[in-house]
Amino acid sequence: MGRWVQLAAPPLTTGRSKPIHATFIERPHRFAAMCSLRGGHVVAAHLPNPGRLTGVIAPRCAVLLDGPFPPPRSLVYTMLASRPAGTWVGTNTLYANRVFPSLIRKRLFPELEAGSIQAEVAHGRSRFDFRIGSMFVEVKSVTLVDQGAGRFPDAVSARATRHCDELAALVRSGQPCAIVFVAQRGDVTSVAPEDNVDPAFGVALRGAAGAGVLVLACALDISPAGASRARRVPVVLQTSPRL
């Protein structure tokens, strides 16, 4: 595995200085989580992750919450991370994007162009997470792990497949592009497409890499304070049989 680099990353929270420790109870729908605060009070939290979160949330596992937020929020808390075993896992997909500028400042990805970083950049009918110099970059948050291997996605994602196709088309026209997988957990040693869940994404990602899109990945060491460290991990694109 690659060396860890220390980060001056943003905190997990946006509404308070430190997260609230709580216990996960259930997920009534994909964007909500029922959690028990210390003392037993049950609250509903927004879960900003549309994936299945397989192996990430389980009844009675520890979670971190932000909030409470004022109206008009109907879910006044936000779930930030969970600890199903011994490792904190970030459950807010947007946190990967918030950390990304810190990864660039630390030169974790020297393959990417140097230059100013712009977020949420429109290009034609598309919108990409970042533009660094002249390079468009899409960031994908990874939470699913299989024996140390990070897998993406953990649910069918037509949006992620479309991004791969759009970036491949841009590269063929001469525009530099990259896809960066950010595993929000420190126990990941590699990242690969999850073909058993979304084979179309695997085809699109391999096609994008073949067209010249840079495909990179890293793992974050998550704690209640946020991402404290990051390290490069390889992206495995070749297919291998899995039971």
C-alpha cells in the first residue's frame, strides 16, 4: 500500500463544531435513518447517500450526526459516518468532494494538471465535479468493501455510467479528463468496479480508461473530526471471477 499523507481536510460537520455520537436503528427509506441519541431519544436523520450502504450500516452500529438544522429541514439531523466494525466509514457522498481540494494541495495525484480548482463546472449539457486547469474531474465516493477491495457502485448508477461515457467522449476530442475514486474508509487497499451490482458501469469505466481518461483512487482515514490522512490505492480494471 502507498504511504499516508496528512490532510488539513474540512470537518465532517457543517452545522456544529463536533458531531453527535448516536446509534443507528433503521433506514425507513434510502435518504433517511432513524437513530438513537445518548439518553435514548430517537431522531430522524437525512442520509445523503442513495446507495445500499451494504456492510456500512447495521442495527445498533455507531453513527455520527450533524445538526439539528432549523426549518424548513424536515430531517433536522444529517448522518455523517458509521462504524459497523472497527473502522469509521463516511456516509455523506458530498464529503469526498469537500476533501478533494486537500488531496490536490497535497499532490496526492501528480498525474492531474496543476492549476486553479473550480467546482461544479458546466460543459455543454454536462456538469462535472471539478475543473483543474483544463482538466475535467469526476469524484466518486466509495463505501463498499470486499475483503479489503473497495467496490463501486453499491447500487445501479446510470448517472455514474453516463459520466464515464461523457468523459470518454471529451478525451477523444482532445479534452483531458479524470475519474477519482475516494474511498471514505481507511481499510481499503484497492478500488474496482462492482460488476455484480452494475455491469454497465464496469463496461463504461473500462471504456473510459481505454479512451484515455485517467482513473485514480485513494483511501481516507476517517475519524469523528474528519479525514485526517489519505493514501493512494490502485484501481483494478481487469475482470476476475467472483462467487
